[in-house]
Amino acid sequence: MMIIKGPVHLEAQACITALRPVWVLSHPHPVYGGSMTHKVIDQLYRRAVQRGISVIRYNFRGVGKSGGSYDDAVGEVDDLRLVIDYLEESYAITAEQLHLIGYSFGSYISAMVASSMQSLHRLSLIAPPTSMFSFPGLQKNFPLDVYMPEKDEYTEP
């Protein structure tokens, strides 16, 4: 584990290899117990490491050893931007080398950040909570994957 320093410090775990793109994993809603150790995020992280894929997962503000407190999705967007800045500064990773992957609330945060980016390797939204959040326009020049569950209280197929 490590701490990414910023206006709010973030707990993170990374395995950065020479392989690109880098998977950036964002977890479910902090208020409902979401964290970077959530089973879906944990399995994605473990599979990436096993396959030699560069990957980072992190806790939003107020979760685990991250500072601050939940900020109604505004500060959490800043959290993901801080992680992206860390990857750029520490590993010279460009936007074209980033694969943002969000699960539930993390998919909303990933979509919000992606909507402000000019380029990105790929955006993957897993069980986006469409009944809780309005997703931004994602007509960009990068691939988009959306994985919708059939039965979920926060998503509508």
C-alpha cells in the first residue's frame, strides 16, 4: 500500500509494469461501504497483476487510510484526477495509456473524469448506477464498454 500526496491524501495500491495501458480501478460508493478492497475491484486488480497488466486501485477520500470525507462526488472526481496526475508524474503515463475502469459509483466518477479528457485508451463502466446519477455525454474518440447487470437496485438495463 502507498499514499498518494495531494490536497487530500489517498491510499492506493499499484503494480506498474512495462505493459500499457494502465488499468485505473475506481470502487463503489463510499457511503455504502465501497472501498478498493471490494470484491469486484479486488478481483480485477488480482487478475491484472497475474497477467502482468499495469494496474492501480485507490480509496476515495474518507475511505480506509485516505484523508478527508465523502464529498458528494465532487471531491471524488478530484481524487481520480489526482491518481491520474500521480501516474503521469511518477511513470510518464499519458492519457492515451489509461484504461479507466469504474464499478458502480466508481463508474460514475470515471465517466465524469473521462468526459473532460480529450483522449483516453478506454473507459469501462461496470454496473453504472443510472438510477442515482445522470451520466455525462461520452461521445468521445475513445472506446467505451458498459456492463449492465440484469438485476440490480441501482442500475436499469
